[in-house]
Amino acid sequence: MAKKVIVLLAEGYEEIEAITPVDYLRRAGIEVTVVAIGGSLTVKGARGASINADMGLREAGPFDAVVIPGGMPGAANLAASKETGALIAEAAAAGKLVCAICASPAVVLAPLGLLSGKKFTCYPGMEEKITDGKWADGSVIIDGNIITSRGAGTAGVFAIAIIEFLLGEGEGKKIAEAVLL
């Protein structure tokens, strides 16, 4: 059975951090659903590109992993949604994979207590806002069921790490080679 991943988008998301995981995960055969946070299914990114989401948050069905792009004010808009926070916290508590990049580890995950005692990375400087996690210098950091990454420039390796976690190292390597990463 195919793995299922949801990618959460709120107004102001970082386009590369959303599109790269969607693209790479789909290439790997993972079922990806783009979920809009807010009233509209058309979500405008930080650089002005709009994506038509597959559904709203309330329609999101069962999934194996959640991907949380960064970008501002996208990360702040995700963090402001109580429903989004509940979904992410419940996923983490159930042992599902929770993946956040750029500002989202600091802005979305940390306030939910999901980085407490965990190694993480994020956009440079944002780590100063996190007092109960263990910042690590790396493009991608995996600690248990939490994957974090630095920013737009690391979106490719972030997506490959998600694929490897869900499907195995060989599948991640195939996609990395196919896209010349």
C-alpha cells in the first residue's frame, strides 16, 4: 500500500520548500495531498506563486507523514491555526513522521513542544527561539519521528530524507540520482 503524505500550506509559504517535497515524493510513488489552511483552496506563496490545494484541513484523511514548509508569514499562519497545531501534535503523538523546514521547526513545532529534548535544525538564527531542543548543524536532522531542515536550498535533501524514512534508502537514492541532486 502506498505511503500517504500531507503537505500543509498557509498564505506566505516558501514555494521551493513546498513544491520540491511534493514533486520528489510523488516521483517516489508516495501519495501526496496538498492541504490548504484557511478559507481558500488557492494558497499564495511568499514570492507570489499560487498553488491550488487538493483539499482543506478538515477534509484531510489518514496519512503517514506531514510536511510543513517554512516561509514567512506562512509558518506564522500555520502556527496561528489551532486546528493545524492539533493535527500536527496528534500525528507526532501517534508516531507519524513530522517534517518541518526553514522557520517551521521554530515557529510551528517548538510551540507544540515537539522539539523538547530533540535534535533539530532550522533557518539560521531561528534556533535562538528554541530553549528546550538541541540545535544541530546539518542540512537535515532526523530525531525519532521528526525531520527538520534549514531552508529553500536544502529542500531537495529534505525531500530525499523523507522518502528514505518512508520507503528506504534505496528509494531515496533513486530519486536523488534521477533529479541529479
